[in-house]
Amino acid sequence: MIDSCADSQQDMAAELMRLRQETEALRAELDETNQGVMALYSELDNQASALRQASDLKSRFLSYMSHEFRTPLGSILSIASLLKDEIDGPLTPEQHKQVAFVSGAARELSDMVDDLLDLAKIEAGRISISPAWFDMFDLFAALRGMFRPIVNMSSVDLIFEAPSGLPRLFTDDKKVAQILRNFISNSLKFTLRGEVRVSATLENPKEVRFAVSDTGVGIPEALHGELFEDFSQIDSPLQKRLRGTGLGLSLCKRFAELLGGRVGVDSTPGVGSTFYVIIPLAIAGEPRDES
């Protein structure tokens, strides 16, 4: 009987020893795992910090570069305007053509600088939204006047459909206008003949859809997902002839998101494209319309 109790105690002691050893091994493994997790967190923090620094440096570079370009570009445009107006004497037809080329190139570069500056401001979180009540008739009238000189010199018709039956909007009209300007400019660039049509319709009771449709070259569906990325450009013979930063559509997407909306495209090669932005009729926190 005594021998049986002794054997049982020895078995229990051996089992306790085994459990203690397993517990210590498990604790050591957990400690090692925790150290690995802590090291991983530290590495992730370092990488996140490096990414933030790189993004900050990129934003600063874009901002500084854009500001530095503005002064000489303004001077070039002013001089070209003086030459065009023949302030210092008449120009020959060939000289008028050369001045127009210089002016067009400077304006094109100025637009690129503006896009880069807007991108830098968005990434730095320095873009502000200034909402106000406005009528879409006024918005379309301003855009029509802005593009009239360009359309008069092209074989493409720019048509603004009357936004009848639509309510006033409470949002940032300048951001909406910038989105539509980019859409219209792109459509005019890639439409050799036919028309570019601008419209506004209710998407649902709370949102409005602005669309710019053209009869241009069209874009393959496989490329639709890339169109709104930074510095994205479609590889086509027409694109090679027309210069740009590839930022216009990316900025449209970012502006739309700031307004609580979204952008999209429907396009068929050889038929044409429709770029659209859908935004709320009233941005969050709007006051009551007194009209």
C-alpha cells in the first residue's frame, strides 16, 4: 500500500515537472513572439515615418517648384500679349503665328503648374472647401464663356444642355467648375470632329450628376481604372501629340471626394466618352436655402 502511494506521488511529481517545463517553454516562445511583434511594430513605425517624410518632401518640392515657375510664366504671357497687341509696332503674319505659339505653350505650362500646385495642396491637407448656394445656369454660362474662344477656332461643337427643373446647389462652385473644366478640356483635345455635350441631371433625390460626353477617340474599357490615377496618360497617337501632366483627371477625383462625391467614365473606342461626376445637392452641414 505504501509502495503504491509512493509510486503515485512520484508520477504526480513527474507530471508536474513535465507541465512546468512545457509552461516554461511556452512562456519562452511567447516572449520570443512578443519581441518579434514589437520589432515588427517598430519597423512599421519607421517605414510609416519615412513615407510621411517622403510625402512631405514631395509636397514641398511641388509647391516650391510651382511658385517659382509662376513669375517667369506670367512674364512670358504678358510679353506675348503685348506683342500680339502690336504695342511696339505691327507684326507680320508669320510673327503673329510665332507669338501665338509662344503664348499657347506658356499657357499650357501654366496649367500644368496649377495642377501640380493643387496636387501639393491636397496632399498637404491645405485645400479648403468654401460652399455656397448657386444656380447651375450661372455655372454653365461661365463655362460657356470661358471656352467660347477655343470652340470658335475648332470644328467641334460645345453644347450645354439647359439644366431645367434642377434645384440650387450648396457646395463649392469653384471646385465643381474646375472638375467640369478638366472634363471639357480633355474632351475637346481628343475630339477631332463632332460635339462635346455638357449636362446636369438628378442622379437621385440627394445627388446631381454632371456629365461631359464627346464623339472623340474613345478609351478601351481595360484602361478605365487607370484614368483617374496620378500622372496617368493613355497611350495613343493623339496623346503623343498633345502634352500634359496626366494630373487633370486625378485632381477631378480628389476634388469630387472633397465634395462628398465620386467620378466615373463610360467610353467606347471609336465612338466617344462620357466623363461624369456625382456630388450631393448639398454638402454636409448646409444651412437652409433662403431663396
